[in-house]
Amino acid sequence: MHTAFRRLLTASALALGVAGTSLAPVLTAPAQAAVPKVRGVAVVDMQKVLNDTKQGQAARKKLEDSSKAKQEKLDGKRKKLESDQGKLKGLSGDKLAQAEEALQKDYVEMQQIYMTMQQELAAQEGRVLEDIYKNCQSVIDKIAAEMELDLVIIRDETTVLYVESNLDITDTLVKRYNQKYPS
């Protein structure tokens, strides 16, 4: 039995030795990942792009006009509700119950109109932002190639805490954007 144990121990040692020698180069070799060298990095303040480009200003004006028109419609409904509510004081019984029910129905309708208007405005704003972002991409691609940039980051207070002012290419983007997309 002593010999069987010795053979098992020898076989195990040989197996470990073989495995150990075959793993040794893998375990001791340093990782050689190829990380490309970054030529340049820049940031763009998209809020400034939206505020300073002619297309962004026109879009904001259009959204404000649309919002104002929708708000006027909503204000008209609200004033009618207030007027109808004032008329309730002179009613009683079944007429009061019917008027209150109609008023409640009009109020729910006004809330639905408000929600629909908010959704429409959000959708309009989303389409405008999407168009401006797409247009910015083509302008940024050219700027990045000219300046030999490998990375352009959107500057946002929640994601970029600090940046050197010379890395900000927003003004260049706005100028070129306005040239390419005058309105």
C-alpha cells in the first residue's frame, strides 16, 4: 500500500510539474494590450450650441410661439370653467347636480388637453434637438479631423466637472454650424 501511495504522489507531482511548467509563461507574462495614443480631446457645450446657433434660436422661437398659442387655448378653457363655476351659486337641486357634473367633465377635458399639449411640445422639442444634434455631428466630424481630435465630449455639469477652456470648441462649432445651416 505504501508503494501505491508513492506512485500516486509521484504521478500527482509530475502532473503538477507539467501543468506548472506549461502555465508558468502564461502566469508570468505581462499583459501587452495595445492602447492607442490619444491625439486630442475637446468638449462641446450643447446648451450653448442650442442657444447660439441661428437654427437653435429659430427652433426655440417656434417652440415658444407654439407653447404660447396652446397656453392661450388652455387659458380660454380655464376662464370658461371659472365662469361656469360662478354660475353654480344660483342653482339648486337637480340643476345644480347637472351643472356640477358638466363642470367636472369640462375640468377633466381641460386636464386632458393640458397633458396632450405637454406631450406635443415635448415631441416637437425632441425632433428639433435630434435635428440639431445630427447637424452638429457632421460639423464636429470635420472639426475633429482638422484639429486631429480622437474624442469630443458633450460638456454637461453632471458629467464633466472640469475642463481647460482651451479644450472647449463650442464657439468654433457654433460659427461653422451657422455657416453650414444658416436657418
